[in-house]
Amino acid sequence: MTDDTRTVPERLVDFLPNLRRFAISLCHSRELADDLVQSACERAILAADSFLPGSRFDAWMFRIIRNLWIDHLRRQKTAGPQEDIDDARDVAIPSGEAGSHARMELLEVTAALKKLPEEQREVLVLVCVEDLSYRDTAEILSIPIGTVMSRLARARKNLAELTGIGVEEKRSSGKKGDMA
């Protein structure tokens, strides 16, 4: 709980990067994500009276944006091609070899995230990127906490397998004869 006395529009300004990051994780298109964020902000401002003081503003906003995304998917069953985040060239990275490696890793993780089932991707982004608790994530997604935990475990496992990150460490730590 928070004792923040700022208005909904004032809170929105500080929270825009989080909303945009979550929207991009849902739709994989920066343009569509920006549209979702704009719609979510409009909806939040219009429904500011329904926000309960003392409740979690982030959870309220994530629920709004997720509901807008679900509405969009229902309307767009036969949608045409969308911009792919992999084609975006405006990501700021350092120059040289380190920048090349960072870009390659980012593309690898982005591709792996896209391969995760949507329910695993949602939980992974809310818990690991947005740093929400299991309880808040469960509330936003309207699922039990146990379901959040199992989806998160499966998402982490699948992401590790798809990227190879963490797999090598497990292999090397499980060698016979190693004594700690």
C-alpha cells in the first residue's frame, strides 16, 4: 500500500516507461505499444474516480493495459502484418564489439520471449521486469498465486533452454568429483 497523494495524471507521468515496457512485451510492436499506453492513460484519467487511494497504482494500470490488449486481440483476429521489434534500429547501444554482442544477446532474448506462451510471457515480464510481487501479479492477471509461481518457473526454464543462458552453469556445477 502507498500513501501517495498525487493525482492519477501526475502518477501516470512517472509510470509511463513501465507501461510502455509492459505494452511492448505484450504486442511486440513499439507503435502498437504506444497506442495501448495512450489508450490506457486516457482510460485511467477518465476513470480516476474509480482508483482507490491507498491501493497499488501500478497494479491498476497494468490491469487496464492488459484488458485493452485483450480487447485489441479480440477485434484483430484477422489483423495484417505488424512491425517487428527485431527490425527496430533505434535501440541505443555502445559501439564496437561490446555493442554488437549486446545487440545479439538482446535479439536472442527477444526472440526467445516471443516463443514463450503468452501466459508465461506476461508473468515473466510482470515479476522479473516490472518487479511486481506474486500476489500483485496474480491480482492483475486474475489467477491464483500458485499459477503465477508455476507459470514463472516454466517461463524461466523455457527461456533458459531457448537462450542457453543458465544451462551451461548448471552443467558445470553438476560435475562429479567437485567438492565445495
